[in-house]
Amino acid sequence: MIQFDEKIYFYLLAIIPVIVLVFFFLQIWKNRTQKAFASPRLLKKIAPDKSRNKSGLKLIFFVLGLVFLIVGLVNPKIGTKLETVKREGVDIVFAVDVSKSMLAEDIAPNRLDKAKRLVSEIINQLASDRIGIIAYAGQAYPQLPITTDYGAAKMFLQSMNTDMLSSQGTAIDAAIDLASTYYNDEEQTNRVLFIISDGEDHSENATFGAVENAIQNGIRVYTIGVGKAKGAPIPIIRNGLIET
């Protein structure tokens, strides 16, 4: 079975006869010009190393190169067949805490930037997996629907900040509930949710229930803690000045 992806490029083969004709008439003109300039014996003395076959060889190699280029553009395939392959990747959702406490600088440069770097490093290790991003504080907000566009994911990730949500707090249960709606492929059994936070949960009882529901839906929940147990002051920026 031979398949041609771009058959339209076959029309370029019509250029080859034109090139050959141009070369043929050009050779006739050159020969006539040389005969008008000098006799064949005198031309041999003037240019003793001139090759009669060199022009013909140039034409042959040029035409062959053009043919190979056209064949490459057509992209022929031999022995191929179309086959539906089930994707074996993992659907991963990152829920990132963007509450004001994530501005604490007990880890450099601060908790939120560190969290974004961790997520970015995980994305760099992925291949055929789909990813989604959720921002949450006092409530959860969908930042990026589940996708395979890692470039877009990193762009949305870097734009996250503590001012994107007006309600403060750390509603992890809301983030888990929202993440459960991200997994839109019913046949996909590999579902993972990463909760990235400084660990200050303001709805602990509700979070346990949300985790149980997620597990029942086949979602494996992992947590990544960002910050030190001792804690640190939260810097507040007012009029360009940092207060603590």
C-alpha cells in the first residue's frame, strides 16, 4: 500500500521538461556564439581544459535533486495503515493555593513562587499526559481547563498571584470539588490531583469529605506542603513599600 500525503506537489514535475528545453536551447545559442567567435581548433587552444560533458552532468544532478525534493514534498508512505491508539497518559490537575499566606518568605523567594516552580518542574517531566490548573484561596477558581498544551499551562501558572481572588482563606475542599469536574474523559482511569498549599486549611472537616468523594471517583490526591513549620510574617505591599 502506497499513500501520498500531498499529491498536489506532483504538478511540480512539469517544471522538469521546461528546464531541459531551456538548457537545450541555451546550449545551441552557446555553440553558435562560440563558432562566431572562433573556429573549433582555436577554441581548443584557448580553453584546452574545457569539458563537453560538464554542462550535461550539471543538468542531470540538478534534475535529480529537484525530483527528490518534489518526492519529499509529496511524502509517500509505503506499508502504512490508520490505527486508533488509546492514549495511556495521566490526567493531572494542580490546585495551587494563592492566599496571602503564600507570600511568606520562610522559603526563597516566597511560598507561592516556590510552589509555581515545583509545578513547572513536574510539567517538564511529563510527556503525553493532560494537565489542568486551579487557583484557590477562600474559594476555588478554574485557571486552566485540562489540556496537553504545556506551554499554555506554564504561562497561566506564572500569571497566578495572591490578588487574583478577593476572598481569603484556604478552602481546600472547594479546590478538590472543582478538580473533580476537570476529568472529562470517562475512560481515563489514571486521575491525579496535586494540592499545593502552605497547609493552613480553614475547612478541615469539609476537606475530609471532599477527599473521600474524590477517591470514590478514582482520583488519587497528593499534597505538597510549601513553607516551614515555624512560619514567617506575611509581607504587605502598600504604596510600593513592604510592610510586615
